[in-house]
Amino acid sequence: MVTDQRAPLRPFAAYPSSGGAEEPDAHVVEPFGPGGDTTLTGAARPVARHGAGLPAVRPTEDQALHARRRAGTTALDIVPDAPQALPVLSTSLIRRHGDTSEPEERRELLSAAETVPLATTARRRRRTDTVPVARPETTTIGPLPAPGKSSDRMQRGAYPSTRAQGARPGGRGRLRSILQGEAAPTAPMRVVERLNASPFANLRRFGESTSRQARRTLNFALRLAETMFHYGADALDVENAIIAVCATYGVENVEVDITNQAVTINYVAEDQADGGDTRTREDVFNDPDTNSHTVMRVVRSWTDNYAGLAETHQLVADITGGEMPRGEAERRLEAINAKPKPYPRWMVRAATTAAAVSITVGIGGGILGAIVAGLSSIINQVVAHRLGVWRIPEFFTMAAQSGILTTMALLLSWAGVDLSPARVIAGGIIMLLPTTRMVSTMQDAINGFPVTAAGRLLSTSMAFLGIVAGIAGGISVAGYAGMPRVDVSQSAFDPVGPLTNSVFMLIATGLIAVTMQAKPHHVLSTVAAALGGLVVYHAGMAAGLGARLDTALAAVTSGCVATVLAARHRIPQLVLAIPAMTFLLPGLSIFRGMYTITVETDTYGPGIVGLVNAMASIVALASGVVLGKYLMRPFVGHLNGTSSRRNRRR
């Protein structure tokens, strides 16, 4: 290390001899020459500083020449171990000395012995073998840009590129390196890497974004996310859509936070430092002048519109192709939101009633039971519409609908109508269950969205509890009216026959797809997914696999078929999978459990077991649908555009 303390000098006209020149003043002296040898200070005799009271002593010409010769042979073998005066020639002095345009009498000549050494004596040691350590340099992670294109890689952080190479560790050192734990990651994962397992992998960049354009891109992505949530998409699909849209339009450094009903997007601009040097992630975050944007939207309503959800998914797929400007994408999103649903309200109500009739027949409720189920469905729709106009919470709406269904079935059975009240109520409960939210809850929990899953689980549980409360209320009303107990010994799904059950369940599946506003050509794909599950279900029942295992296998099969067909249509899997699992919903187990708890108050055990079995079946079928999606991922890449050979990132 070299100190900045320099001795006072002044250049003068001639090379000094012993006493042949005037003593320089301290305030006009410059240090000696660029690249000068520090060993000259060892050859010069020490002099006192200006004002110390002792006369300054300078070396003679012979002494200076001797010092130069010594420097040429010994400078490489010695290094200063203590701070010394380093002779450095200033730029202005070099310019004045080398300017030949001035008269010779004005040009100043420099002496090699004008450096006054420090008062401390330099200690010297032999140079030891050392290896220079390279400075850490910024390492970028991401694909290399194409020739002629600017780099679009996001900086991850600075990593040491070179380290000093020391001696190889011995046996103990090797053992320590083997037992040493893995180092923690030094930088977060790029958010774009989450698209590797989505239909939007290997997206194409449309262009870079300025700060103003980035804000418009964030607003558009937020409106798109709100639309998808409003139409029933799960959290993973919404996050993938946001990241894909932002990355396509040159806004990659984003963070997305999704809860049960809110979407938040934060963006930090990746500006470059002066001179074009790329800044690291820490540089961007720690810079007070960095531009950042945070936008949030709360989704307060939901509706069944699978046609709109499919169109938003296709819109994101077209955007990631890299050929759609943001203005055109905004106009298409507005058109999707303004487009009416595929089916009018009267058709949806008719399909709901017909679906209740088909399910009741499919599970063995008989013709009269199907008629009662249809009448109760009509009454329930009118009541639900009126309660919705009055802004009544969903819990009370579900309780009212299930209570009307249970009361009608029990009282008509007591009045002498030949029907099975348990199966009539089971068919109605299947229509009331919040199937979409149940599957989305399991999918969010599996995909790593615990907050969103917890919120949806609470919402689904409240709807389920409303159904249970309505069943309990209807049973209590029938009991007060003097109705005898009902035989609810059936505890599992017991279809009347494989053929009858399959036919009517397929009809009910298509009708439920209509009630969820799926497009007409998607209804046939939904029926095909349900058919695959029904075949596996009845085969498992014939083989005696058991209700739980059979339900799980059938759900996985329906999920696999729905994934393949959804990839062909370029739509989310749940558009086909949710209606296709209708035949697996445990309506009969729910009714039996609640009836046992409400009526047979002396033994609560069988009723609780029935409700637990119903919840286990719901979890199994929801998990099976999600598992089918992951199992078929390697086989649908060429269908939804994720193949890297067909769509490479620019």
C-alpha cells in the first residue's frame, strides 16, 4: 500500500550538485515522475521537512546514478512493507515539461533526486509467490440474445467469477468439503422460469417497454387477471397468464401476488447504468432513482362463463406468439368482456332442471323421483334468484335450496308417492355442490398457493355447511310433521346398472356444461372426458377395488382425457374436467350422514363417518383431476404450443 503523503519539491533548471542550486519551496513542489522507482528514496539521505529547523540534504549526481543502477537490479526482489513516498508526475507538469513550443529557458527540467523521503524508515521483505484475485463480475442468467438483437436478459446478481487458487486441501480438508452443506442460493429465481411447465413456455418477445409502456402493460395484465378470476380460473393459470403477457411485452422484472380475491403486480424497471453497464438486481433495488409500479385489483364477484374463460386463455396464447400488439390485445379483451354468454337464461334454467332429472334417474331414483327432483329444482332456481337480488349471502341461499329439496322429498314420500327420498335428495345435492371451487381449491393447494387455497377452502366449506344445514332443517321439519324414519342404509354410490347409469350421467354431464356456459363444441369434449371416467369406474366396481380407490382412478382418467382434449382446443383443463366429474360427486353419502346425525341422535358415529367419507371422496376426485393434468403434460406439449422446436424465444 502506498501513502498519499508526498514530500514537498520544486523542479528547477539544472541537475543539482552538492550545494549548486537554490533550495526549493515546499508549497510549489510536485512529486517525482510517473513510474519512478521507489528505491531512490532509499539512496537519498533523509532530509528534514520544511519548517523543522534542520537543513535539507539532497543526493549528488553520483549518488542518484548509483541509486538508479541499484534499482534496475533489485527492484523486482524487494517490495515495500511499510508506506513510502511513491514518485508520481502530475499531468500538468508532464505537459509543461514536454512542450517544445515554449522557449528553452521557460521549460523546466526535472531532477531524479527531488523526492524527499518520509521520516519513517522503509522495512523490506522478500517477495513471496502470490496469485492475483480477479474482481467479481456480473453474471447474467438467461438465454443468449439472437445475433443483431439486444439482450433481454434480466440480471440475477453478481457472482464471484474467479477466486484465488490456494493449495489443494489435504485429507482433513477434503473430508470437511464433503461434509459441508450445500450453499444457499444467492439470487432468486427468474419469475419467467415459472412458465416452463405451462402452455405459454418458450414465448416470443414482441418488444421492449419504456416506463410509460410498462405501466400500460401492467394495467392490461391486471384486467386480464381479473377477467380470468371472474370466470372461474385457478390461481396458477392466472399467474402464468400475467407473467406471459408481461414478458411478451418486455416487462419481465415483475412479482405477482394472488390471494382469494385480489391480484397484486409489482414491477421494478431494469434501467442500465451510465456507459451501458448492466446493473445487478441489488443495484436496481437499492437505487433511489429506480422506477417501479405496483397495481392491484380486487375481484368481488364470480360467474359461470367457461366460454369467456376459454377465450381469455386463447388470447394469452396468441399474445405469447409475439405477433399481437398490446393495443389489439386490449381491444380483444374488451370484446370478450362485452360478449354475451353463449346461452340465454331460460336455456340455462331448463338445462339445470333437466340435469337434476337425469342425475336422479342415473342413480336409481325412478321416474317419479326424477319428476320431484325437477320440480324442486325449478323452485330452488326461483328462490336463489330472488335471494340473489336481495343480496343474501351464499350460506343462506344454499341452506334454503337444500332445505326445500329435502322437505319436498320427505313429505311427498310420506304422502304415498312411490319414490326414494334419499336418492332424490342426493341428485339435488349434486346440483348444489360448489364443484368448481372444490377442484380449484385442491389445485391451488397442490400448486403452492396456500393463501388462495385457504380462502377458497373457507368459501367452499361455508357453501357445504349451508347445504348440510338445509338438509338438517328439512329433516327436522319432516320429523315435526310426524313422518317416520327413512331407510338410509345405502352408504356408497350404488348405481342401478352400468348402462343406465352411464347413459343418464353422460346426458347430465352435457347439460351441466351448458349451465356453466361452455361453448357448444366444448360440450362434446366434456362428454368424452366423462365417458372415459365412467368406463374406468364401472370396471373398477366389477373388479371390487373399493369405492375410494375406484373414485380416484376414475377421476384421474377423466382428468387425463380432459387435459388432452383441452390442449387440442387451447383452453384450460377445468373447462372440460369440472362437468365431467359429475357422476363421482357423493350426494348420497352427504345426505345419509346428515340424516343419521339429525334423526338418529343416539349414535352419531355412523353419521360422522358418512360425512368424512363424502369429504374424502371430494378430495380424491379433485386431486385425481389435478394429477391427470400433470400426468399428461409431457404428451400435450405439441398440442398447446409448448414445444421448443415450434416456438423458440427470440
